[in-house]
Amino acid sequence: MEFVKALLEHQPMMAMFLTIAIGYLVGEINVKGFSLGVGAVLFVALAMGWFAPKSAPSPMVGTLGLALFLYTVGVQYGKQFFLGLTSAAGRRANLMALIGVLLAGAVSVFIARSTGMKLSYALGLFAGSGTSTPTLQAAIAFVGNDDPAVGYSVSYPFGVAGPILFLYFAFLLLKPKIEAATTAGLELMEIALRAPDMAGKTLADVTSELPSGVQIVALRTAHHNQPVSPSMVVAENDVVLVVGPSKEVLQTVSKQLGEAAPGRVVRDRGDLDYVRVFASRPSVVGRMIGDLALPGGIATAIVHVRRGDTELTPRPDLVLEFGDRVGLLANRSEFGPVRKLFGDSIKGTAEFSYISIGLGMTLGFLLGAIQFPIPGIGKIAIGLSGVLIVALILGQQRRTGGMNWTIPLSANLVMRNLGLTLFLAQVGMSSGPKFAATVTDTGLQMLGLGAIVLVALVLPILLMGFLVYKLPYDEVAGIVSGACGNPAILAYANKLAPTDRPDIGYAMIFPGMTIVKILFVDIILALFSG
């Protein structure tokens, strides 16, 4: 064993990647739907640090990893975050999450003051109960040692399992009726215009009377198919190709406009044919569909966009992202120029601009280094939360002039998970010896206190959501997921409530609550250290 220990301590990078491999292996162990996931890396890293104390890699590795994690989260969720600040539902959800986070923080401070526990340990409990690695980093950076990692690692299992158990028992108690989406995409229907009031109307007038989410994408008149423009005037017996969210909705539209006329448009491909391309060229990514100069002009039309596993209606204000699959109607002679315009490269959907990432990260570190005065406390710097704030702004902007700030979803997930993994491995290996000594002395006490902090975070959100605001279960589940932050909680919420509300709630709340947790730790430490 001494040989293995010496080898690990002489090869810290090898030790770190071995820790990551074993951690992910342990994280895949599933016990009745519960697994630690990436969080298992922290526990394996603690064991590695205890066994080989000198094997811990440089703190710079952990800082880099967390910066990558924060930047990729901000760029992806910037739009949803700012939407949450401007909409009434978003502000309400953020308020609920804020109350839960601040109560959990207050309880952790009360624990430190009433039990004599180190404040750094108590704030580690706060960070672990909220499974917030950025908060842990902020605490470590302020106190200058790894004490917060001890409390974090003790309470982290509660931070993952606790919200899941709360959501499970709430589901059993409330028995909510949640209908999963009946279709994963859009539906098409050809409709002949038979209604007596249709003739002579413009397509803009016809579209304005249709249900939300329904669009007319092609018109067949005088035995020819053509893409639509709002100023076109329709005649009786013209056939329109309509796209909508479900067959039921389109059946209603068919009765409103006339009657179904299957095959009239799609069988004639002399004027228009269908082509699907990947959005991979930087000149189109980050731009709105309405701003694109399509080959063929009005003779070419975008009929749908598929992003990941979701079909999106091609509204003029829809901003394209790397990897979007765009379906168009165009003359076959325009297929080549269409592919050239969009790029149509699978390889390109995993590439991104290192220039934009470099500039964005630079701005984030600069913002984090600025010291802001707080009355009664002094000056504090927001540290790595500056990276998150800048990333949120850039994620909202999507594009500035010729600079595209977006990152393809596949590349974003890889960078995010790599960054989080590097941070957990580094901080766990650094704090292993201290963790073992502390748990030996006060392990059961800290476990109980970690559970109390977790209850203070989750229970107020559930009570406000169900009893005060009487919100639907899936919306409350999204708020809990965003306030707690761990992706495993969101995955479980999606399993119980297979709608888009948990994802929307998570996106609106997670970035803001991450910043709140970081600032809470900074302010409390500055206040009590002063």
C-alpha cells in the first residue's frame, strides 16, 4: 500500500483522473431510483485525499473547472433567467426560491452561533444542502482553507436525496393529475379554404384568427405551390399547408377554414420540395429567423426547427442555435445555396468560438475582481460569480455584431460536466485528511444539522407553492429543482411530472439562486470576520 500511496503522491494528475473514473463508476450505482451521479466524485476524492494527502492537484485546477461550469450554465440559461426576472410568474418563482435559500442560510448561521461550530463548517453545510459547488468555492476562497468542504461533503447527500424525497412524498399526498405531452413534434395538415368569408382575405388576416402556435407555411393556388407572405390574397378552394402542435388543434383549424385536403400540396414537388439542414455556420447562429436572407427570397420558407428533441414553430423572432435542424420548403435548384447558407455540418454543430469564450471569461474574472462597498460590512469581491453574471448577460444577448456567444448544446454539456468534475475532484482530494478527522469527532451531529438546513431550504418552497399560491405540482417541482440546483433533482422532477414546467423553472431560478448563495456566504463571512 505504501508503494501505491507514493505513486499517487508523485503523480497527482494521474491520481485525479483515477479519482474521476472511480467517482463516476460509484455515481452510476442506482438504489431505487437514487444515485449520487457526479457528486460521487467528491466522496471518492475525499477518500483519495485521506489515503494519499499529497496527491491533491493545484488549486488552479479546481478554479478552472468551476469557472468553466459557471460560464457554460450562464450562456445556456441567460435568456430564461432574464425572462424570469421580467414575468410575473418568474418573479413569484424567484421570490419563493429566494425565501427558501435565505432561510437555509439563516439556519446555518444560527447553528454556528448556538452550537459553537466553526462558521466555515456551517456555511459548508449550507453549500452542501443546496449542492452548490460555486458557493463552496466562494467559502473556501474567503476563509483561505478547505474547512467548508468538510461541511459540504457531510450535507451533500441530503442535498441530493432530500429534495427528491420531499417531491416523492408530495406527489403521493397530492396525487396531481399531470398529462404528458401527446406529441414530441409538430403536425402538418393540408386544408382547402371552403369557408365563405375566406376569399379575398390576406394570409395575415387568416393567420390572425388561428389558435396560438399554428402557422400557415405554404399555399397552393392555380395548381402551383408557393411559400407564404403576409400580403398574399387567398381565393376559394386554395389549399394551405398548416403546421401546429397537435392533430386535435389542426382538426379544429380545418373546420374553421374549410376541410382537409390531404395530398394536394405534398404530392406536387415541382415548385417546392422539402430539405432539412443543420445550422452550423456562425453567420446564421445567434440570429433571428426573420433576419435571414434565404436563397430564393420569398420562394423559400422555413417550416420548422428541431432543437434537441423538441420541435419549434419557426417564428420570425426565433433565434437559431448551433445544432438546430432546420426544415425548409424551397425549389430543388435552391437546395445547394440553402445548405451553403446554414452550413449543414454535423461536425460544425460541436464546434464553438474560443475567441468568444476567452473574451467572456476575461470579462467575468475582471468583474469578479472588482471590490464593491457594502454599508456596514466593507468591500467584497464577488469572485467567480462574476463569470456567471457575465455569462448570463452574454447568453441573453446571444450575438453582438459578428461575435456569437452561444455554445452548441453538446459541447456545452461536455464543458460543464468536465468543469464540475475537475472542481469536485480537486477540492475533495485537498480536504480529505481534515474531513476524516472531523467526521470521526462530530459526524453524527453534522449529519443531523445538514438535514435541518436542507429542510429549511425545501419545506418553505413547498408550503408556499401548494398552500399559499396553489400552484400546479410540476411548477413547484421546477422551483424546488432550481433552488436546490442539482441536476439529479430536476431529472426526478421530470420523471414525476413529464411536462416542460420543471425545466423552465430550473432555468429561470438556478442561475439567480447560485449568485444569491455565493453572495450570502461572502457577506456573512465578511460580516462576522469584521
